[in-house]
Amino acid sequence: MNGCKVLVILIDMAGTDGRHPWDDYKQLISELGLHDPALLKRPRLLVANKMDEPAAVGNLNKFKRKVPKIAILPIAAAFR
């Protein structure tokens, strides 16, 4: 991972599995820190997926309050 300049983190913002996106993010960050603490010092871009789902907009607003100061790119990736 020495060549990695930015971490891009993809999160299901709709919470379609009954999980909260901010909890998923915090868990992922925790696991990255356990793997290599240096990764936590890298810049991050959060890709908020499934923004076409009804719950996503409300979850994104909550996410921004719970996890401030991170760049967020909202998307709705399609399978077809």
C-alpha cells in the first residue's frame, strides 16, 4: 500500500442491510487502523452509494453530523 495516496471508502448510505452507514464507516476505519495505523493518516474520500434509495438522503445528513470533515461523493451505482 505504499503507493496509495488517498483512501476511497464505499459505504451503503441507504442502510439496506439494516445497518447504520456511520457505524459501518467507524468499523472499517477501526479495522484499517488495526491492519496499518499509517493508513489512518491518509486523506479519505467517502463514496456514498445507493443514493437513489429512499432512506439514503436522511442517512447522508445524519452521517455528515456524526462523521464531519470528510469529503463525500454521493452516487447511485447501477448493475445494468
